[in-house]
Amino acid sequence: MPGLANHVALITGGGGEIGSAIALRLAQEGAAVMLGDLQLDKAEATRDKIAAMGGRAESVQLDVASPESCEAAVNATISSLGKLTTLVNVAATITPDGTVETLSFEQWNAAISVNLSGVFLMCKYSVPHLRRVGGGTIINIASQLGHIGVQYRSPYCTTKAGLIFFTKILAQDHAFDNIRVNSISPGFILTERSSKRVGGKDKARKINGPRHLLNRPGEPEEIAAGAAFLASDDASFITGTDLLIDGGYVTFKGRMLPDGITKMI
Ligand SMILES: NC(=O)c1ccc[n+]([C@@H]2O[C@H](COP(=O)([O-])OP(=O)(O)OC[C@H]3O[C@@H](n4cnc5c(N)ncnc54)[C@H](O)[C@@H]3O)[C@@H](O)[C@H]2O)c1
């Protein structure tokens, strides 16, 4: 039996690169998958890939900033796939850079409403269904930048740090419901979205790779492997934790060069 047979997963941001890698991996391990995304065409593309490899998947338009949309996506999962055992919160909005003087209140609120309130809402509507089947798993995709703050990026870093802490409280609130709640903090993962900031994937490899102990950016499939583990019974004693899959980004402070000088990053 595959590791996630009889699991039904709802993945927000399931049309994005990391979301779609997670969906494919969970489906490979036997889970049925609902893909929710603001960009329905992307969610449908992931759904079609899963169907082509013989898996079971559906897609739904989802805006995690809207309570009605979150509730509808959870209900669509139950009506089309029968139940919910696993919620994976991947969706995040692209946040602007700036300081408190240059960022508008609307920009700040937009980051909070998608990256943080969106997860709150998805959990709110999912927990009753997870409890109904005797328990389940919630996995929140946070970030290495929820551990290490970066100048001018307060909307992103603050929401991701908040998500790591929200995860810990949710784990406590629902431990007796047999719902395990964990987050994953990826390092720099080579996706279109993250590479755009530095001018493309080649530049991102060069600039961001050396910021990791392993001297390279990560791949979406490496995050998917962690999500599949946390969703499985192999992680049955793991809750309330944050799994850094960051190639040593958070640990890394500098690199010893051949001439013996440590270069600080
Ligand atoms: N790529 C990285 O380096 C990196 C590093 C750390 C953490 N992360 C996190 O991983 C996640 C995925 O990142 P990615 O690089 O795959 O990005 P991506 O842009 O490929 O995927 C994000 C998806 O979320 C969807 N989305 C955005 N707003 C939404 C909303 N309101 N409702 C529903 N869906 C919405 C987008 O349409 C997109 O498909 C994000 O949470 C991101 O913060 C990424």
C-alpha cells in the first residue's frame, strides 16, 4: 500500500510551483488531491498532470483572503473526494518591499490577509472535517525568512514568522482531536516567483545559492518530500514543530574560503 493511500489532501496554492510539486508527490503516494488556487488554470494544469499519471485530483478556484471562498473549497473537497484528512497551506501573495514610511496600509493588510488570515480561515473550515474522520494533518508552508528577517521585507517576514507561531498554537488547540499541525520553512527554492526578484533562475542560482550551507538553492520536490513525510504515519509523533528544509540557510553565517578567510554572507 502506498504511504498516503486513503488520504485526501486539500492544497492551497496548488497551481504554484511548490504547491504543485507537493500535490504530485502526495498523489504519487496514493492520496486524492484537491488543488485550490487563485489562478484556476494553473490548478487545473496540476490536476491534469496527476490524472495523466493515474492519480485522483480535482481543482477549485480559491481566494484564501475570502472566508466564503475558503469554506467553499473545503466543501468542494468533501463533496467531490468524500472527506478531508490533510490540509496543506501553500498559497502566499507577492509582497512589496519597503519601510513603514513607504508601504501603504493596504499593502500591509494584503500581506496579512493572504499569508496569515488565509491560513487561519482554511484551518477554521477544515478542522471540523479533520476531527470527523478521527484526526488528520495540517502543514503550513512558512519560510526561512520567518526565522531570519531581511531588510525592507517586513510584510513577508512578519507573516511567515507569525505562521510558524500560529502553527504551534494550533497544534496545542487540536492535539486532543488527533490533528497534527506542523510548518515547513523552505530555504531559497528555485521557482519563477522567487527568482524574479534577482532577475531569473540563472542569477538566482549564483546569488542565492552561496547563502546556503549546501551552496545551492533548493528544488520544489525537496519541499514536497518533507510535506509527504509530515502527512504520513512516519511522522505520527511530530506536531507543533517547524521543519527547516533550507540547505542550512538559517544555520549559515559565513563560508570559509580556501585562503582561510571567512566570508560573511
Ligand atoms: N520559492 C521560495 O524560495 C520560497 C521560500 C520560502 C517559502 N516559500 C513559500 O512557498 C510557497 C509557494 O511559493 P512558490 O515559490 O511555489 O510560489 P508560486 O507563486 O509558484 O505559488 C504560489 C501560488 O499561490 C497562489 N495564490 C496567491 N494568492 C492566493 C490567494 N489569495 N488564494 C489562493 N491562492 C493564491 C498563486 O496563484 C500561486 O499559484 C509560498 O507560501 C512561499 O511564501 C517559497
